[in-house]
Amino acid sequence: MSIPLHVVVTGASAGIGAGIARAYARAGARLSLVARRGAPMQALLDETGATGRVFEADLATPERSTV
């Protein structure tokens, strides 16, 4: 019996964060993606067919974040 995996990835709109998100998507994880730009993260979910949610937030500036 496998345990369902839910992964939170910050910086998921590009670069290493997007690569990590893709790897977990291939492994069947449910994703919560966080970055300043929402569109690239939504495109990543659409591209991979992964289940998950997109959170548009700037974690470097918490007072500007709505998450």
C-alpha cells in the first residue's frame, strides 16, 4: 500500500522549482505550487496532468502575500 504524496514547492514557476515540481508530478504527487507568477505554474499543472493548486505569492515579502 502506498501513501499518497502531497508536496509544496516554492519557486515553482521556473528553474529548479519547476523541475522539482515536474519530478514530483511524474511520481504521482498532488502539488501545491507557490511563486510570484501564477500562469507558468498553471501551465506546469496542465502540461503534466498533475493534481494540485497554484498559489501566487511573493514569499520574500510576506506582507504582500495573500496566502
